[in-house]
Amino acid sequence: MWQGLTLGQYWPGHSFLHRLDPRTKILAVGLLIVALFGTRSLTGYGLVALLLFWSTFLARLPIAKLWRGLRPILILVLVTALINIFTLPGEVWTRMGPLTITREGVEMAILLSLRLVLLVWATTLMTLTTAPLQLTDGLETLFAFLKKVRVPVHEMALMMAIALRFIPTLFEEADRIQKAQMSRGADFESGSLPQRVKALLPLLVPLFVSSFRRAEELALAMEARAYTGGKGRTRYRRLRWTVRDTLSLALVLLVGAGAFALKAVGF
């Protein structure tokens, strides 16, 4: 159930995407999110998908690993598609008993499904090619201007990086607890939906206890090392913005503008 999750994991490498400044990748994902939410054009989504295909090739990531990262959201995609197909009013295509399938519902289901897949794809590419410390430094640098209004930028960036870092750890812990409970006779896959939800209690309670224990251990370790936040801290590695970062961001901006343009002309 929990194996194969790639969101929050880092895949070491020396590809073109790995060498990009983390700020470039954060801004690029932000621009793609704006483009995906700002257009409802299949051609525009196809343009973004081509960019992500090319980025995956440049990152030299195993397709199987990327697919394992996308697979967990397929249930969410399916549920979202079914809700739109059967609930959105419009031109009736066919009826299935009390349920009605409309043309507008099918179109919206396709668009939202593509949007979800592309969003997770872009985010997974960023986390697979960016080390957690680089991601923290990139977020802190991008939002450094907020320090002038006393926003704890460093602490917020650190929390986000820790949360991403612990996603795969928590899923590994959940997988371990699940196997331990199954060896004791627990059944997580059979029975009605209420029974299956109730069967998750022996899994969720130890997982919450383990999560709080890990958080406490991390806090104690940071205190033992005299961690005091971002004030006066220096960095071993400094971020460097190069020409390839400018060109890469310009390409993403061009793709985003292209998606909006295609929507404007009706493609």
C-alpha cells in the first residue's frame, strides 16, 4: 500500500535539472501551477506535458520511479473524474439509471484529471532533483523580503523542508506497522467500507505515536546542537544563479504564456 511513494524523496544525480538553482525550480513549479489553473485548454495542458516530458528526460530519472510517484493519486483522479461526470449539468450524452452523463461533465473530468497529474508530476520532479537543504535555502532566499515585516522566513522554510523530508519516512513507518499488524491477524483489505475504515485504527494509532516521538527526538537533537534559527547563520554552499537558470525559467514562462494564449484563441 505504501511502497513506491516518491514525493519528498531526493534522487541523487548530476543531470541538467539537478544542477539548476533550487530557486529556478521553485519558481518554475509556481509558474506551471499558475498556467495549469489559469487555462482550461487541452492544447495548453499538452504544451505543459511536453515540457515535463523533456524535463524528465533531462533529469535522467527512471520512468518506473516517476510512475510510482504518480500512481498513488490515480484513485483521487478517478474519484474527481466520476464526481464531475455524474454531477455537472449540461448537454446530456447518456443516462445510467438515475445518473446522467453530460458533455460538459466529461470535458471537465478530463481537464481536472490532467491538471492533477501534471501538478503532481511537476512537484515530484522538483523534489526528486532538489536536495532538502537546497530546497530550504531556495525558499528562504526567495522569501527573504518578508523578513522586513518580521515574518520567520527561515523557520517556515525549515518546516516545509522537514515536512517533505518526513513524507517518505512516515510512509515507510506505516508500511512497517501494517506488516506487523497483518502478521498478528489484522485484515485491512476485506469487509465493507466501514469495517475497513475501522480496521485502520490499529495502524493509525501507532503511526501517530511514532510521528510525535520522531518530532520530539528531532527537536531535542536541534536543541542539543544549539540551533537558534536563521539569525546570524551562514551557509556552507551558496546559491548561484547562472545563465542556464535564466534560460530555463524563460522557457517555462514561455510555455505558461503559450498555454494562456491557446486558451485565448480557443484551442
